[in-house]
Amino acid sequence: MDLFLWGILPYLTIVILVGGLIWRYRYDQFGWTTRSSQLYESRLLRIGSPLFHFGILVVLLGHVMGLLIPESWTDAIGVTEDMYHAVALALGTVAGLATLIGIGILIYRRRKTGPVFMATTKNDKLMYVVLVAAIVAGLATTVLSAVDPGPDQNYRETVSPWFRSLFVFQPDIAAMAAAPFAFHLHTLVGMALFILWPFTRLVHAFTAPFQYFFRPYIVYRSRSGRPTTTGATRRGWAPVGTPDREPEPTARRRRR
């Protein structure tokens, strides 16, 4: 079982994640969207969305630092184990609570707002359950590490070496098997979330509108037909040819 959970399942998760994203991009580009529902309700969205998104960014940053940075590196720059865990506990608790409160508000909004609820797919409902479970499990591991700061709860000696070993295709199964059950549960729920990721609205996390910074400006024209921009223009920013004569009155155009 340990061989499957910590030696095979992680790679299956990566295959499903990458394959699902490729499939979704090739065959469902129109559905590659968050299906924004701000039009139906915005008051709760203005509160829940920033809490969730900023909170989850800090949580992800904490995971990157905790899993990818070896303990020997932080020791080398003078960061003691107590200092590391104090910062991790403070930031992890605040970010985790903000994320949990934010997703709670968003789920409440989605359930209580009729049009928003009607736009929620079955995959998205399952995703919300798994996402909340992952957040709660992460908070539980943070609290357990603070309450019982013994060597058994030090994930930097069990989970982190196992996670880094996956990248060199030599998974340290024994290290992960020695971790407490709370870390096992959190890891399994996390892998389930990544398996569901390509088939839910979470795909928007892999989309960034970089072309927005390079697209031409929108050219506005006055009612007289003269372009509002002045001076030399570059290709792509040049105004489209406009008629020299004044536009016909509205009533005249309607009769035609």
C-alpha cells in the first residue's frame, strides 16, 4: 500500500493533471473559464474572492518554502527550527483561516444566489468539497505541529524529503510512510484535488492574459468623425480610416 500511495499515485496524479489540461485545452477551450457570476451578485463576491485568492497564494508560497527548501539551507543562514516553525505557524494559520473563510463565503453565495447556483456543475460541487477538505486538513496539520512540536510532527524530515525525491524519480517511500496520519490525509486530499483540477473551473489558474499588455490601444473617435489621438502613430495603433464628411443624422439613417 505504501508503494502505491507514495511511489505510484503521485505520478498518476501528474499524468492525469497534465493530460487533463491538454485535453481540456484542445476540446473545451470555450469552457476554459471561471464562468464569472459577478453580474448576478457582487457584494459577497467582493469580500469572499480577495480573502480566498490572497489567502491561497500565501498558502501555496508556504508549501513551496516548506517542501522545496531543505532544512539544512535554513540552518545555514541562521534560521533556527523554532524560528522557522513560529513563522510558519503564524503565516499558515492566518492564511489558512482567510482561505477557509473566503471559500465559505463563496460557497454560501453560490448556494443562496439562484442564477449562480444554477451555473454550478457537478464537477464544481465535488471540487468545492475536496478543496475545503484540503484546507481543513492543512490547518489541522499546522495546529498539530504547534501543539505537539515533537520530531514525529516535523514534516521537513518526512514529507519534504519525499516530495523532493519525486522530482528525481526515486521516491523516498520510507520517509513519507513515517509521517503522521494527518500528513498522509492532507497529501491524499491534495492529490485528489489535483486530479479533479482540469475538469473544473480551477483551470483558470493556468491562464494569464499576458496578451493584454501587448494589444493595441482602443481608438476612440469624436462624433465629428475625427480621431481623438494626435501625433505620430505606430502600426497597430494607427486609427482606422474615417469618412471625411459628417455622419448622417440618426433619423435619416433609420429611414434608409
